[in-house]
Amino acid sequence: MLSYNSGRKNPKILIVTPEITYLPDGMGNMSNRLKAKAGGLADVSASLVAALYKQGADVHVALPHYRRMFNIDVGKLINSELRVYVSRLSNSRIHLAEDRVFYYRNSVYSNYAVDSFKQALAFQREVINNIIPRVNPDLIHCNDWMTGLIPAHARRLGIPCLFTVHNIHTQKMTLEQIEDRGIDAAEFWNYLYYDRPPFNYEESRSNNRVDLLCSGIFAAHFINTVSPTFLNEICDGRHDFVPDNIRQEIMAKKAAGCASGILNAPDDSYDPATDPDVECNYTAANVWDGKRKNKVEFQRKTGLDVDPEAPIFYWPSRLDPIQKGCQLLAEIMYDVIHQYWADGLQIAIVANGSFQYWFHEIARFHDISNRVAVVDFDDNLSHHGYAAADFMLIPSRFEPCGLPQMISPIYGTLSIATNTGGLHDTVHPLDLGNNTGNGFVFNDYDANALHWAINQAMTFYRNPRAVREPVLQRIMTEAKKMFNHEVTAKHYIEIYETMLQRPLVR
């Protein structure tokens, strides 16, 4: 149980997040309907809330009221139902930020900067003006740039605040713009981070922009990234896409002992024993037969040659050449298939993105569509792919965390990954002699290095069943213990306890 140095036995924790996948039963009458997901942040938020709630912590959640995504049509409720609906929400631990900018959305984020600007300020206005006063929390946990003003407000109030950096993305706006949206930034303006050092409030109000992500990092009492290695890479200057101001503030937090890296975890639905999207459910005990049955059906669905002996290399991530390294695979794809033609090697791509066209063209030009499947992303087929494949490809240039390389070993699929960020923390070189490791890692971000790792994977694949099956069973068993929400939540709870026990600096 969490304890607080002020004497409160069970402190209130307010988690502020723009997205979430589920909430535990008992938190409110609408908990099973509140789902708004764009990425891993939704899963992390959900798992953390569930773990805290399970422990009996007084956990509260603030999120935008996405009425359309929540399938709530308030306009159709009769007056008595509406009164019950509102009263139950207000008495629960779920606190919805109300603004019509959220009501009719079909997705969490917008492609339009102006729209995202309005959403972020409306959400933070409601949290600052209404939700924090109503909850009166002992600790606030904020996530990403859409909550970047709240740590400054929390610092003014003397409430410890954790800020989690999921993505290096930010927006900038002036104090004037912030205040025009109903947030009294004059109360905490000196805890925000600006384009240039402010001389005073009046001088900076209209022409010195506030960086929302950097403000969250700067004002928070403690921060974390979503993998330990990515935190170190930022501080070491490994990634040129990280702005200097953000890097410097993260370095300052780390130097002060107020920064850490905590890995995300896959959604609980990724479990071959219960996954409804796989052809044949299986566990570590029957992984060999289970994967073969899933392979055959997956090959039928995607137009690949039906051959249970053929090794499948699987690509489940978006086809983004800036981050994900899909161009590395395109460069060597035909050579790899030609090299292992006798082995029946196949490549299955279940993903969308700008590079999909080129994979189609390579398969068409070389007439190898029976060996290369390129299909649009489909969540059901994606789950099936993990169960059918032997190897999963994730040759990213950088990876703040990554989830595919954690999902794969749960299904008995070995990852082929670049040695970077969260991949470094989760994919370890397979060592048959010592019976350790769960994949194949390469250091250089280039096509030759990826080809080398695929060669290593094929060397393993050519071993007999007696060698491979125990390895798959070990990897599946270890993955279930390592990559789950309980482990992730445990690390966050440890940070909460540290923050609640230390004196606050105001």
C-alpha cells in the first residue's frame, strides 16, 4: 500500500492521460466503455490504473470526454437517465474533461496542428480548473505534451508530479494563447519553459512561446522515459531529432536523480493461450504444434505458399522509413529469398505506411508474391501473424520503447532487432550453449547488418525440433514473466512511493 509522509494512509493518485484502453470494474458505471487509444500510452495508462486499483490505492483518472468513441449519445438520454449518468460519473474515480472539441471525434489525435492545439488546451483547462480541485490529489502523473502545463500548476500547489515522456513531440504557444483558452497561466508562468529566458511575465506574455513537452519535463518533480536505454541515448546525444532544450532538461533531471526509464508492456489480449484471433490456441507446452497449425492458416489467408516447414519472417509495424527501417528490408528482400529459396523462406508484411508500395513493386517485379505477402494492417490478422511466424523483424533506427519485440516472444516468435532504445532492453542475443536470449541483435543500422541477423536466425531455424522446441518453450515462459502490466505498474508505484516520501521543493 502506498504511504504518504504527510500522514495520509492512502494518498490520492491522479493519472492524467489523453488516451486509455480500459478501466477496472468498480471505478465507475462507465468504466467498461471508456476506450480511446492511439498508441502504447493507452495500454500503459490502463495497466497502471488497474494495478493501483487492485492494490486498493485511491486512484483517479482524468481524460477527455470522447463521447463518440465512448459510444455515449447524451442527447438521446431522457432527463432522468441523464441525471443518473452525470451523478454516477461525478461520484466515481473517473473524471472526464468536458468540451465539445472532444465530443464528436473518431480518433484521439488530429492531423491538424490547430485542432491538436485546441484539444490540448481544453483538456488541461478542465484538469487545472475543475478536476484537480475536485480530486485534491496527493500526487499527479502526467503523460506527454498534451499535459505539459499541469506539472507547473502542480508545482505551484506543492503537489508532487511525475511526467512520462512517451514520444519526443511537442507544441509551442504563447501565454496569451494559453490564457485565451481559460487557463490562468499567470499563476504558474515562472515554472514553464520558454523559447528564450523570460524577463518578466508582461514582457513574455505575447511573444515568448511556451514549449509544452519541455515545460512538463522542467516543472515535474520526477520524469521517466519508456525505456532505460532510450533515456541514456537522449542524454548522450545519440538522436539528432531530440531538440537541445528537451535533451538538456532531461539531462538535468537525470543528474539530479529524478529520471528513470520504465518499459511499457503489451496489452493482455496478446496471449496465444486465449487469443481469439489465432487459428489454434496454444501454450509453451504445445508451442510446436500450435505454431504449425497457425502458420498453415495464416499462409492461406495471405496468399503465401502453404508449407508448415517454411520459415516466416513477420513485419507487424508501420512502414515508416524514417524510424522503422523498412527500406533496409526492401534493399535485401529479394537476395534473402533467393538465398534461402530451398528452405522456403517467406516474408509477411501486415502493415500500412508510405513504403508499402515498394514492397508490392518488388514482389511483382520478381514474381515472388507466393513468398512475399504485403497486406494492409488488420488487428485480427496481426495477432494471427505473431502466432504463425518464426521471426519478427524490427530493424528500427530508434525506438523509445517498442511493443512488437515484447509481443513476439509471448507467442514463441524470435525478434530480429537493432541494438537501440527499448529494443536493447528487451531483445537479447540467442545463446544456445548457455540457454539464454530471445532473439537476434545487430548493431549497425544498415541492410548488411540486417542480412547478417537474418542469417543468424536461419542458422537457428535449421536446427532439428529437439533443439528448437525447448528454446521456444523457455522464451515463451520467460516472456510471460517479464513483459506484463504488473511488472510495469510495479516500477511506477516504486516511483510514486519515492516521490511521496521525499520533501517537496516548491
